Amino acid sequence: MSMEVVNDAASFDVEFLQLPEVSSMALKSNLSFVETLFEQWLSLPETNRLVTSLLNDAKSGVPLNVPGNCSSPNAASNSLPSMFPAGTAPPLSPRSSSGSPRIVKQRVGPSNLGSPLKVVSEPVKEFIPQFYFQNGRPPPNELKEQCLLRIDHLFPDHLHGLQIQEFKSVTKEVCKLPSFLSTSLYRKIENGAGIVTRKAFIDYWINGNMMTKNIATQIYTILKQPQLNYLTQDDFKPVLRELLATHPGLEFLQSTPEFQERYAETVIYRIYYYINRSGNGRLTLRELKRGNIIDAMQHADEEEDINKVLRFFSYEHFYVIYCKFWELDTDHDFVIDKENLIRYGNHALTYRIVDRIFSQVPRKFTSKVEGKMGYEDFVYFILSEEDKSSEPSLEYWFKCVDLDGNGVLTRNELQFFYEEQLHRMECMAQEPVLFEDILCQIIDMIGSENESYITLLDLKGGKLSGSIFNILFNLNKFMAFESRDPFLIRQERENPTLTEWDRFAHREYIRLSMEEDVEDVSNGSAEVWDESLEAPF
């Protein structure tokens, strides 16, 4: 077939460039025409966009034989200006995926064969916003303006500022903190000046980025001493003093300063028992965040009946702890010895476990009298004894039973403590339960992976772990567990949110209050008993 060469290639249009019936032999014999035709093809807008796209892909490292952003292998070829009319393209020859040199297995990583058009360019610098602020994240402008409006309302006199008794509204409305933190916050800002001005408060709360911190960090920063990175027990004393002075549920204690002091100490001891998991008396910010003291503070600030704040602040709970200690401390020197503690719970504990407690294995005594337990030590003991389901209690008793301190409880250690229990059952003419049967029961209750020993992790993962320690060294609770008192079971089901300590403290408070009323009646100074005076549960 002959082909007429047209010199004016600029007059070609797109349809002509598709060359419907031009053979490859005719093209090879007219190379100048082919070059002209190729130049005309390059001048087309579609070709320009395609070449630009391929160059960009090459710069970004995409090989030319791999489609850039296409979802199918044919997408790239479909974007080219067609060399054939629609529907007239010849079919490709059939080939297998294994024998054709055209088929290349996709590489799992970046290709080592870079494109010859690949251009090495500087990496694109992306703007990363600041995400770490040493002194806290600055407050957004909108939040800052809202805070300033509230400050202007509460600081009418910008020059003279506020006295300590006027500062509570700032603590509540601006800082959103419990009101009994007002004195601690005031002292932190006034720094000896005796007054807090508007400027001083703004510098501390807004410019110091305190308002953007979470409430746990705010309280930690307010209470912490500047040179320390933890909270001590003394840091909580101003908080408890203000709570005792302002809370309506504690007004009756204002005439008895001694009991105010004992109440404050007991609350602090309970806080450190549950939250200071390291047991070193240094409460860290991490421990403060993980505990529930912040929720308890907010609850105490909103609830007028302090006895409904079961976590830490209940006066009834303090009353039970203090009275139980006073009952054991017969000479009232505020320390107790082994013989005093053995009488606890109507002689419920064995001598062997009391010896372990006084060996200070579970916790070193804070008492300054050698061989005697102080009030703080007793608080830790009674919380551990009456609620063996809590993690601090499990750790306390695990250390007692772990005689060699290797971190596991073996058969011999369990048998050592149970031997005294067995002897006591025989003395009380009760049917003894052999240790082999008890051991099988303990293993079933724990469900440990290795039946030859028990770890602390095994105990923390079981719901009946506390009963194991009762089996070993508390005869009264062991018998109660074996009898399965239906009244206690029903009580637990009715109030599933109450802990074992909550139930114990409620029962003991009623018993102690009734004993006190009976004593008053015997002295002729009591009024008629009113059931409404019982604790609200």
C-alpha cells in the first residue's frame, strides 16, 4: 500500500493522528514523516498532561512501568491518546503468568531499579505543630477570654485584691476545684503577701498555664512543695483542716479539736493506703491520677452528709477505726503490742500471723516504740484485715504468708499457717478439715496455672482470693465462709457497689453506737432510741 506524505503536519487533527490504516512498513520507510508526526503528537494537550504526570512520578520514585495512582494496570494505557479507533485495537496474544517475559512479579519492598528520569530532590518539609510544652499547653484565646470575664466579676477591686475568706468563690467558679482546696491555692499564689490581686491570680492560673492542666495535675501542683516531685502526708493537712472547718457534716467536731486531728490523720492514712502503691510515703502524680481521691474530693465538696462519701472521708468509718484501736489499747498509751492485737475480732487471728505482722514483714511500723504498733500501723492492718478483696490487702497478707520471701506461696508455707487453725478447731470441738482437702479447695478457688505454688498475680486474678487468707489464719471468718450465711449473701447482692470494708464499717458503727446508747441509758443520760439515727445505707 502506498502512502502520500503531507509536509504540512500542523494541519493534522487528532482524528487523523489515529492513522486508521497505516502499516508499520509504511511508517519505517518514511522516518521524516514519523518524526513530524511524533512532534505533532507531543504538541497535543492530552500528551502534555501525560508527560507531565510521568515526570512527576519519576521524580517521586515511581518506575515508568508502574502506574502512578491508578487502580488497574490498564489505567495508564487508557490515558494515552488512542492510536486505534475505538473497538479496533488488536487483541494481545494469550500467555501464561509463568512463561511470559512481560509479566513481572510485584516486589514487596521498594524497587532497586530506579527510573532513568528519577530526579533527586530535597525532602518536602512538613510543618509539625508544637506538641510538648514544658510549662503546660497555653490556653486557647476563647477559653482565656471566658476565664478573664469570670475573674473580672470576682475581682471587683483590681488593686486591693481578695482576702483568704473571699477566695473560695474563685476556687469554685474559676478554677473548678473543691472548695476546701481554697486555702492551699491562696497560699500558693499570695506567697507571703497576705493578699491575692487580680494580676497575681492571672499570672499563676492563666499565664502559668494551670487552667489547661487536668484536675489531678492542678491539685498535685497546688499541694506539692516546690523542691519535691511527690506529695507527703503533711501536704494534705491544710486540705483536711479546711474541710473540718467548712463542711456542714463535720461541724459537730469543732468543739473537740483532738478528734478533729484524729479524723484528719485517719483520712490521710486511708488515702496513702489505697493510692500510694509503692508504700514509701511519697505520692507521685502518676499514683494520684490512677487513684480515686479526686472523685472522692469532688463528692465530699458536693455532699452535705459526709458519711455518704464512703471513700476516705466518711466520719463513721473513722469512728469505727478509732474505737477498734481504743478497745485494744487498754493502757491508752496509743500503741499496742502482740497481746493486744491477738484479742482483735474476739481472738480471730492466729499467733503465727500476729508474729509475722509484728516482724514488720508486710509493712515497717511507723511507731517509735520498739515492738509496738502505732495508730497508723493499725489503720493499715484493719483495712487489710476487713477487706481482703482489695489489692493493698492481698499484697499485705501475701508478704506475711511468704515466709522465705521468694514471691511464691508453696504447700509448706500454706500448711505452716493452717496447722494452728486445725489445732484451734480441735480445741473448740469442731470437725477438723484436713490440710489435703483445704489445699485442693484453695487450688480450685485460685485456678493458678501451676498447682505447685501460688503467685500474687494468681491471687489478684481471683474473686475468692481473700477467703484463702481467712482459711489460713482467721478462724471466725473461715467458719463464716464455710457456712455461707444467706443473709450476708443477700446483702452483697442488694449492694454490689459496697466493698467488704464498707459493709464491715456499717455493721460495726451500728454496734458501737448501740453500745454507747446502752451505756448512756445505764448512766441515766440517754434519750429514747430513734432508729433514724442509724447510718444511712
